[in-house]
Amino acid sequence: AHPHPSLSSLFAKENLARMSEEQLNRYDRLINEPSNDWDIYYWATEAKPTPAEFDTDVMAMLREFAKNRNREQRLRQPDLEYLFEAPR
């Protein structure tokens, strides 16, 4: 299972439209350069420190986004069981 494609694609959906061309280039580099996809997820969730070369304003936005996602998921957790109830 890959947790992070959803994180970066959700981030992209919400943020790409208001990013500058430089930021878009940094984002592009961020999602394409690291050899391991999991790295981005770990950096975004602060499970691992972000290497200096990728620690840009865009990474800061992604970290902030990951924090908010986690908060939203925690707030929404109790609702989840209703989604899985069998239709009557």
C-alpha cells in the first residue's frame, strides 16, 4: 500500500493553482527526484528529516498540508463506521 500518492495528489489538487512557476518547478523536482517515493511521505509527516536540498517552501507547504490532513482524519474518524454499514 502506498499512502503517499494520495497525499501528494490531494496536495497538488488544492495547491498547484496558486503556486508560482518556481514553486511548481520545486514541486516537480520534489516528486520526481527522490529515489524512494516513501521518502516524500516520511518528510511530509516529519517521520524523517527533509534533506536540505528538498527542504524548500514547497516542502513546508506539503508538511503543513500533511498536518492538516491528519487533523481532519482524526476529527472525521468516528464517522467512518457509517460508511461501512451494509445497505438495509
